[in-house]
Amino acid sequence: MADLRQSTKPVLQRPPGYRDPTNPGRPPVSRPPLRKGVLPPSFQPRRSRKIFDTRVCSCIICIFLLMMLFLLGILAGFIYLWFDPKFPVFHVQSFKIPTFEVSSKLDGTYLNAATVARMEVKNPNSRLTYRYSGYQVDMTLGHGQETDLGSTTLPGLIQVKGNTTSLKIETHVKNQLIDDGTASRLKARFKRRDLVVNLRVKTSVGMVVVKGFEIGMLGVDVLCDGITMKEIDGGHMPKCTIRTLNW
């Protein structure tokens, strides 16, 4: 009877999550990491779109700059053809040495000299006005410019189109030491009127296109070398050479 009661005793159900201490069970299975879901294109970053916009802006800027350079080139060409700019023309009108003394002393030979020259400056342009900042004039004697006759400065001026201006240049030297050979040569050539004179002028020239608008200034060297007094006395006006940008 007791066995029958034991066989009819109900079996208790194990609660959820119950683990039998006598049965270790299966080891826990490691789960793979969760993969991030792929976002739709509308939610993706717009990096490629930004790069594209930057390239488009760069291309537009480059095209704009090229167009501006092209237009400026056309404008410069039009201005050049319209105004047809020409360099000023320099001639030596006259050259005189009112004082020329070579004296020998115990300590050497000395030169005292004074010169007066006139230089003609012509503006050959029919539409442009020249502006000169000033003149630095140097005077020498001899093919190698071995004897200095002094230097001077002249104020700047404005020369309108087609104008011709005469500049008066005066220089002098006093008690300038020279060697005996040079002294003898200078005295002989002075008597024969075949002294070789070199006149050099440094200035800066600007072109006035219209009132208030000017192009320049450009440094200019005017070289009047190898001129003889006999040549000038005969009425000839030697033309000077213009050199700019150290050419």
C-alpha cells in the first residue's frame, strides 16, 4: 500500500532557468558579433558630393581667371595698337668747354674744367604724354671714359605729345688729379677740337594715357658716347642710344 502511494506521488516541474548541480550541461556557445545594418543611400555621408562640388568650384574659378586674362590681353593689345607708343628721342645739340685748364704742380697734374651742353628731347607720340621723374647726368672724356668732367641733376618734367624740349646741362670739376700722359693728350686734342665726349643720362619715364591714369615708371639710360667737339661744331646733332631694363 505504501508502494502504491509512492508511485502515485506527482513529480514536481523544474522552474525555468533551473540548473541541476550534478549535471554541468553543455558549455555556453559563443555568439558571433552583431553586424551593423547597411544604411540606405539617403542616410550615407555625402563626402563624394562635397568633393565633386569643390572640383566644380575650382574649375569655375580657373575658367573665370582665364577669361579675365584673355580680356586683359585683348585690352592691352587694343591700347598698344591705338596709342602706338614710341620711346623718346635724344640728340646732343651742342657741347662747349668754356673752361679747360691743365696745370702741373709739385704734387701732380690737375684739371679744372667747366662744360655746357644742350640735349634735345623729343616726344614722337601723337597720343601719349611723357613724364620724367628727373635726370642724373654724368660727363666724361675719352673712349674709355678715363677723365671725369663732373655730374649734375636736372628736375623732372612733363612732355606733351609731339613736344620737343631742350635741356641745358652744366658740369664742372676743380683740381682733379690726372696723370701726365692723360694731361698731354687732353691738351693736344683740346687744341685740335677733337676731344671725345661721353654724356650719359639716367632717368625714369612714365606714359600718361589720360589725365589721372599713368603707366610706368620705367628706368632708362641714355648713352651719348664717342662725340667729338668738331662733329658738333659742324652742325651735326648726334643721336643718343636708349637702354632700358639693363639691356
